Amino acid sequence: MIRQITLTEEMRSRLTKSPEGHKYDHGHAMVLAGSPGKGGAARLAARAALRVGAGLVTLACPQVSLAENAAQLTAIMLTALPDAYSLRGHFQDPRLNALCLGPGLGQPRALEMAPAALWLRRPTVLDADALTAFTADPRPLFNALHEQVVITPHLGEFRRLFPDLAHALEDGSLTQVEAARHAADRVKCTVLLKGPETAIAAPSGEAALHSATGPRAAPWLATAGSGDVLAGIIAGLMARSFSPFEAACTGTWLHVEAARSFGPGLIAEDLPEELPKVFRALNL
């Protein structure tokens, strides 16, 4: 059975925050960033994680990138992260409960950080460079993935990671949902295959489809950085204790809803800032 992702009362209820809640009740997400001049994507993801309701968000970057990021961030905390060993040290704090890596990370840094992040066994979103870095040989990545992970490839990244499934998708042998299901079964994590129709599949076989066409069309999402925002939204929801599959489904719906709410002229920076308007419309 394929679930069509629409707004439900359960989704709305899960997004609501209790008036008695503390910031740590809503989780602490960490977004990994890369070298100077490349930090925009990670900052977009971090801002999205905070706007979607994570109690705290920290951007972790090389020491040399701290000044650049500090000049553009206020509510998001910053920490230096020189190497993978340091990443493991940060996560000795059990309150740090979700990770996002890939946007603007850089492929060399992704090759070092992704295995360390996956070793932590925390809820994790892998996007962009965290996927592309392993396309020459995806086996080390696939062997480290686990059920608390969401990977978010677009079709090009999917083709590089799963060439046989992409070929079957392109020749019509598999539907988008079937391709995502096969991929999720292969790598034992949630797979979100992005596009105008976004297919999401969990390793259990559960699958969902979200169509951003027709009455749900959001053509202004075709802009640089929108995928980084989606990764951050999902990480923020996972910090709030959404399961990987539910975070991916809810995040996809919110991502499109924010774009539709803003409308023409949208750029990626607008998406996190539109989420409060979406939440008000939901009477959260």
C-alpha cells in the first residue's frame, strides 16, 4: 500500500508543542558544515531545523569557518569541529540527538565525517556531498547505514548510488515508489527520492508519495538550496522524536506547503522563514 502524503490531524498534532515544554524536550540537532565560502547550504539546513521546532541547533564547522558562520547566525549555536574524532566527543552528550550532514560539507570532509556520524547510531539525515562523496564506491556508505537514517537523493544522486534501480525507473520497469522501496530494502534506511513527485520508503516496506504537481504544484522550489532546507527540516523533526519515515513524510509536506505559501519569487532563504506562517495556518 502506498500512502499519499496529505495533512492529517495526526500530523498536525505531532507538530504542536506543549506549553509546558522545555527546549531540550524538543531535541538538539547538529548540522555539519565545511570550508570557508561554502557554508551557505549548511546554514540553510540549520535555520530550517530550528524553524521546524528543534529546541536547539548547533552548526559544527572547521575552525577556519567559524568567523564566516558567526557573522550570519545568531540563534544557531556554533562549535569548531576539526575531525571525526571530535564529532564522537560531541555526542557524548545524550541530549544531542539528531545529525544532518552533506549540504556544503565538501566531499573530502564528507568521506571522513559520514562514517563517524553513522557509527554514532543517532537519527541522521544524509544529503548532497554526504551521498556524492561515495558514488565511486558506495559500499562503505551502504554498510554503515542503519534504520535511524534518512538519505535524500535527487534523481542524479540516486542514479550514481543505485544505477540499476535508476535504469529500471527510467525505462519504466519500476515506478518511483518501487525504486525507492528497493533502495530502502537494500541499504536498510529510509530513502527519500526527490522530484516533483517525491517517493519515500522505509526498510520495513512502508512507502509514501507526495505530488507537488497540479493543485499542489510548487515550481518555485526549483531553486538553489531548497534541498538543503528540506534536509534541515527533516533533521529538526527527527530531533523532535519523529521517526525517520514520519520526519521524511512530514518534512516533505511542510517544504512544499512553505513554498506554496510564499509563492513566486521564492528563494531558499525564504523557506524556513515561511514556516511560522504555515504553522499559524495550522493553528499550532
